[in-house]
Amino acid sequence: MAIYPLYMKYEDYNIDDFLMDDFFIHWVKNPNDNNRHFWEKWLEQHPEKRDIVMQANLIISSVHYKSKPLMNDRRYVEAFENILKADNNSGLKKTKMEAEYQKPKFPWRGIAACILILFCVGVCYKLIFSPNSISESSSHNVTMIKRANPPGKKSILTLSDGSKIFLNSGSEISYTSGFNDSLRLVRLVGEAYFEVQKENRPFVVETGNTKITVLGTSFNVNQKQNGTLKVALVSGKVHINDQEGNHMQLKPSEMMVRDEEGAYYKTGFDLLTITGWKDQTLVFRENSFVEVKEKIENWYGVKLILQGNINTNITYSGTYKEESLENVLKGMLYTSGLAYKIEGKNITIKKAI
């Protein structure tokens, strides 16, 4: 039935249209030689639609269908009606008298009816004699997975392609249980370190309105709530672009920074400072008191409460490998003339007496 989509104006489709189209759903859920050949050729002719098609593909792949998304009788009738209309409109217009004596060269309606009958018989046979085949296919449907770490917790995820994601505290990631044939897509809020397995399918990290595209590489992504974004490349290559048209390519030991005002620039970075967190190493490099407070709260899942007149303009440097909260507080506050008191998840900081 590859002729069916020729009568659809897919170039005018938005993502909602693709999600409702039976032929498109059938290609995503049950690809075969006919529909795969059509969509490959169509995407070559309409590259501007690739992003929308891939988004619709991802959404459909994550949805569970009760049965195979076969085209129903109505859609097949519509398909053949489109064929008949196209055939009638392609020739010269004839008068009513000429049309009465004109005989069609081929019995289109008979052919359409025969195929429709065969289709219905085939579906009935499938439902009656092969009920397990449909239920089995639904068990292999792709599902959407979401992982969220609260403050004080880190985790390591292994994807279906073998890639690893180290997810930091206070961060969230979502992806499908099985990627499609052309794209590996994950969505990130917060910070994560990626070790991507190299293969032909691009690996795309979406964070906010920014996309980071790689084939196989190691890199760190840190997205802050204030709009800042840092992408640090350890190995391989990455390409970064956003909806505003900004784009940048990184080489190893380079980092892309987007500040609060939205300005982009490239810089170097200290590997331990940027990626030490995934190896349980807490690093401060001349961080402001506000930055230190934020790191400790997220790292240990606590709340720091400042009491009294405390100078927050001081900066602090230090490295702690798998250290307890109390040891970090001792090291940080001893030289600052400050004292602390731990009460559950609340840490009160004040001037030492």
C-alpha cells in the first residue's frame, strides 16, 4: 500500500498531524520494506521536516498501543477514493454526454473492492487464528523512562546502546527504553556526565532550548536554573546549537559557557573541578560563599542557615574525596572564624565566639 501516502500533503503536516496519521504510526511501530522506503525517500526530499518527524517518531515510540496500528477499513476506502479522484482529475474535462459513453480502461472500483475484502479477511484471520502475535508486539513497545535525583543523591544509568550517564544531585533525565533507528535522544535538567558509545546514530542531549549532538564522546553538561549552561568536552567532538541560531563546536579540553545574559563563549577548564563530582570528589576553586553554600546543600541534601552578621564576600578553595559533611564544614569554616551546628537537615552557621 505504498501508494497511499502519495495523496497526502505531508509537507504541510505539523507534529500533531503526524501523531494522528495511521500510515506514519504504522511505519514507526511496524516498519516494513514499503513504508521504510517511502519515508526514507520523503525525508531526503523534505529535510526541513526531519526534526518534526523525529520528535513525532519519539513520542509514538513511547506510547503503548493495544494492537498493531494497522490502517482501518475507512482509511483504505479513503485511499482508493483518492486514487479514483486523482485518475478522474488527471485527464481532460469531458461533457456529461461523453462521460456516459466513456468506459474506463481499468476496473478501478472493482480492484479497490477486492483488495478491501482481502484486507478485511486478513485482519479477521489475524485476530482469530493469531491473537498472540498482536499482544506480543505490544509487550515490546518502547516506554519513556524518567530518573530524578533529589539533593544529596547521585546515580549512574546505563542506556540500551551501552552509553553511561552519571546523574548529579538535584538533576533529572528522561529517555526512551529503546532508541529508534536514526536517533538517540535524552533530555536533561541539571547536571550529568555522559560516556557515549560510538555508532552511526547521533546522540542528542536536549537541555532547555539547546541541543548537544555527538556520535561517541565523553562530556559534562551543567544547566543552572538562572539560565547559565556549561558544556565541557573531555574526549571526541560535540556540536551545540539552540533555537536562537547560536552554534559552536568543541574539541577536547574546551568548554562552552552561556552566561545569565545569554552570551556564548569558549574557554578551557580544570578537569577535576568540572567532573570530580562523578567520582565523589567535592571541589572548590576560589568559589564565593554563595557558590559554596549552593554546592554543599545540593551535595549533601541539607539546608545552610546563616545567623548573624556574616561576611559573604569571602572565597574558598578545597578538595574533598568522599568526605563527611562534618569534615567539609570543619575545613571550610575553621579558617573563616565561623562555627556550625547540625540539627537534622538544617545547618546553622554563625560567627565563632
